[in-house]
Amino acid sequence: MPDPSKAESTEPKRCSNCQAQLPDTPVSICPYCVMPVGDGSGAEEKESKNTPRLAKVRDSEAFAEAGEIVPPESPSFQHGARLAGVAWTLIIYGSMWLAMDGLIKSVDLWSIPMGGFVVLLGIIQYVRGMRLRSQATSQELLCRPAVVLSRRSEVELSGFSGSTTYFFELELEDGVIAEFSYAGRGPNADVYTNNLSGIAYTRGSTLLDFKQVRT
């Protein structure tokens, strides 16, 4: 029979605060929400070769100004914003429809219900959009020195188009290494390369932007 204790040890560990899966290497803080996850007693006491580079990024002028920069939000947030924009158009159009019916005292039995339906549809889309935006920004925006260790990608095809999601393994301060997803921005956008040092803007396990700082 399998040893239950060994079975437990193979289960992925998750942060009790953000529920993200933690890296295999022992860490004292969650790399996604920076909440303490343990005493870090299992972590190896050795300095990474990237520690001096991360220190230079933190001491740079770019990092001092990094907090003033607002990175582009995730595609989920942007989709929510588009839904909210469409919703306001529907609500305004439906309201004008109902107002015109009231002014001309229409007796068309279909007109008022249709105007009300357009307003209701707009309200539903607005609620959906705001929920998407709220979920996309539910975790704190973090701005930290980082070095890109590796990169992989996944392509999802949908009809005649597709989308690419990149996964970057980043080394952060204190020897923390974790993987972050990054939505591709089209064939003309530059993709971050391995061994790149700079400032990582993240929300949870999502990489929103990466500003290069030469070290």
C-alpha cells in the first residue's frame, strides 16, 4: 500500500491567502501576493548569481519612478471594460427609445417592451463587465525587480484566429522563483527574452508588463 505521508508530500502546496500554487522550492513568502507562507526553514542558504543584478535594479532611477507607471491591465480586464462601454450605449439608446415613446405617446404594444429589453440588456452587460474588471484587479498590483530565467508559450486556436499565452519563469528578490503568465500582444510586439533584468508588474500569477533595466 502507498505511504499516505508520501502521497501528501507530492500534492502541490497553495498559498492560504491567494490560493496560488507555490513553487517547488521552499519559500517564506508567496511570490504572487507576498504574504508569509512559512518560516522558510527549508530554503537553502545560498546566494543566487542574480542577486547583485536584482539589487542594481532596485537602486536604479527607473525603479524609483516605477510606482508612478500604470501598466496595461490583463485581457480579462480589457474585455470587461469593452462590455461596460457597450452596456452604456445600450442603456442610453434604450432610455432614449422609451423617452421618445413617452413624448409621442405611442400606442405600439411592441415599442415599450423592446425599449425596456434594450435597457435591461445593457444593465446585464454592465454587471458582467464590472464583474470581470473586479476579478481581474482583485489582487494587489506588485512592482518588483526581476530577472527572466526562461520562457515557454501555449497557442490556443479559435476558428480562423488564435491567441498566444507566454509563461515566464522569473527570479525575484530573496531567491524566489515563480512562473507568471503573459498574454501575447500580436506579432509586432516584442517578447521578453531570457536573462533580461528589469521591473516586473504583476497581479497574482499574471505578468502585466516588464520594463527592462540594464545591469
